[in-house]
Amino acid sequence: MTRRIFVTEKTGFKIKDPSVPVVIRDPRGLLFYSTEDLLPRVKYFNLPAGEYFVDSGDFAKATFPRDFKLSRLNYPDRVYESTGDFDVIFASNPNKCTIFWDEKKIVFDKQFENKSIPETMFILYHEMGHRYYDDENESDLYASNMMKVRGYNPSQIALAQMYSLSSKQIGRKIYVNKNLINTL
């Protein structure tokens, strides 16, 4: 039976029985987090603030969220203004996402209305990384770090960038995954 949970801030959870997969969906019913394919079996995981629906798994709130080391970033190339008060919209966009700094607007392509939250957040944080970095790899690492800070798990980050970047971006995918492995 599916149960609903609310998380008000980045929260850690301890899995009571790692042999039973944890499967969590977002309010749209899309997969948000799963331990089904993770070996060795996961004993702890985090969730960022939000509403979730648990399909399976027995877990309890941990004392603290699990801290994952952040990837080391280069010194910023530039500093644009914060996107904290920018409008976010979904519309036709030839790119996955574009930040229009002068208009204070973030435009996701419509396809992201149906993507998982981790995929969407990876792309958003990547674009926000361009506030500081011209380099795509640095912006990817920025996205990875922001997701860890917010409460996403390395497995979610790895899958988000694998699914959201095209097959032409294999070098970027390898770069992010190597950095994720090095921060475990």
C-alpha cells in the first residue's frame, strides 16, 4: 500500500531492512528514488524537502541527513546575479533550459514537464552553474554539489545526468560520475 510522506527540509533516513527495496515517487507518480538496482544494498539515504509517495520499503527518520562530500570546483570565471527571484516557465525552447539573465527568467523546454524531479533539478542547477562557470564540466559539478546540498543522493545525481544529457555528452557523463565516486 502506498503511503504519503512530507519532508520539510533535507532529511536522512535509515533503512530497516535493506533487502526490501525502497521505491519513492513524486506527486505526479514519477519515480523519485529507488534502491532496487543499488548494490551493495543501501542502508541510509536522504530526501530533499517535498511531498512523496512510498511504494515499498521500511525506513525511519535518521538523526541527521547523510553528508556527501562536495566535488572541488575551480575558482569562478565570472559572477552573474542570483537567480533566486527569477520566474521559471515551461515553453518551447530549442535547448533543455535557458536562463535569461536580463529578463530574470528561466525557460525549460516543455519536455521537462514530464521528466523526473532529479533530472529537472540537475539541468536547472547546471544552468545556474553558468552564473559562475563558462565550462560545461564545472557547471555539471556545480549541479551535482547543489543536489547533494539539497538532499539528493549520489545515485539520483548519476542517473539524472545520465538520462538528461544526450549520448553525445559521454565525456561529461564520465566526468560527473568519476567525481561522484571520488566523493563517496
